[in-house]
Amino acid sequence: MSVWELLLACDMDQTVIPNGKAPEAPGARQRFGDFCADDRVQLVYVTGRDIGLVEVAMAEYHLPTPEFVITDVGAQMYAYDPQTGPKILPDWHAHLAQGCPPEAFARIDHHLKAWELLQPQEAERQKTFKHSYYVEPSADMPPLVQEIKAHLAHLGLPVSVIWSFDDAKNVWLLDILAREANKLDALLFLCERQGIGRSERVFAGDSGNDLAVMESELASVLVANATDSVRAEAKRLAAKTGREASLYLAENWGENLGESDLDHRCGHYADGVLQGVWQFVPAARPLLTQIGADFSWME
């Protein structure tokens, strides 16, 4: 049997958590958990959730326990012990502080008071290298974000600005992060820290905020339940950077099956992740076949 190891990094919502519109095949998370239980696999969750919401999701959706968790879109990083839970990795904080000292965020908060549309989110949502705000739903976000970016750049602050809409709360969300506090830089840091080579790492995601990873050198999987627009943009970016071989778009090979007949062939959520592992890690195929995730017809 071939010797192999894998760092498998997964987004959570609508990637391994089946909380999108697409149906999940029966047994999908069990197959995923069985695969991740193998000693050769290091599981990493990479998510916009904070650590508390990560643990809520792990319990609610019966997700496997990871070795590491990257939270808050990359602003926090934890080692995760099954008995004692998460322990923050101070070396990631030290790395971020080299480029963006924590005291810079006090300046940011002071300057952003000029924008009355911005309201700070709850205290538990604020992190050392990520400050978060609510913006009323009627706001015209693109010009607002560009104005804020230009102002912070003029001040010489090494940060990035991301924004999204929270349908549940009917409000815009705006985050100011240390420039390297993102999924891609956090993953590359973790891979270097753990001595993980290029052939031993796979990332899986579903949405626009995963695209920076998918156009990078990391082998990446876009699950089949991703929207058509995200799939098109992922393909465009991979072609632009010449990294088509590093991107795998999971397919719904069982699209003609009724929902009650769905199996691992559908490529949704965790089954799409495993489909990508089959593509990128041939040495793992015997284990995938053993756990009921045989994709041999794709060869």
C-alpha cells in the first residue's frame, strides 16, 4: 500500500455542513467522518465562524473533530484536542502582529466613527486582528467599502476590508482584518508550521470567500452544490493564473436520481470533498473505497 498523508482543510457552512438548498446524500457525513478518522488525515476547519459557533456546528451536525481550526476568516487559529478542546496558537498571532500591530485597530475604530452607518458588532465578535461592524441594509455598500478602503490605505494601515449580507439579521456585515488574516495566508502558515508539502494538502469550499484559496497553488475542491456563478468565477481565476490542474469542480454524477436515491455520487457537501480527494490523492483511493466513497468510474 502506498504511503501517504493528507492535510484536509475544509470550509464549514455549505461545504461539510449541509445547510444550503441542495440535498445531502444519506451517510455523507458518516463517510467523511470515517475518512477523517484515519491517522493519515489531519482535518482543519477554515471558516468565518468564531470558535464557539464552530463547536455548536460540530455538535449539531455530528462533524468529526479536527486537529486545527482557523476561525474568523483567518484572524484566529487553534489546535483542537478531543478532550480539552481548542487552544489558540500564539505563533499565528505573533505572525499577524508583525504586519499589523494590534494597537492599529484602536486607530481604525477611532477613524471609522466618522461613518455613522457603521455600528460595532457585539463584543464577542471582536478579535485582536478582526473588528466587525453592522451596516444598515439600505446602505450602498460598494462605494462605501471603497471609501473606507481608501481612507485606511491613506493612513498607512495594513488591513483588508470584506463585506457580506446576513439574510437572517437583514443587515450588512463589514470586517476589518489584518491583511494576512485570511484563509489562504492562514493555511499556508499552518502548512509550513506542520511541515506539510504541496502534494499533501487539499482545500475544499463552496463560496466566493474561498476563491482566493482556489486560485492559489493549493489543490482545491469546489463542491457540486456551489452556485453557478461561483463555479464560473473559480474556473476563470484558475485559467487566469494557469492553475487549472490545481482546481477540481465536484460533479453531481447522480443528477438523474431522485432525492431518496441520492448517494455519494451527488458531489454535494462532504461527498464533494471526498470526490476531490479521490482526484488529488490517488493513494487514498483504497481507503475511500473501503468507506463507501468509490469514484472509480471517474478515472
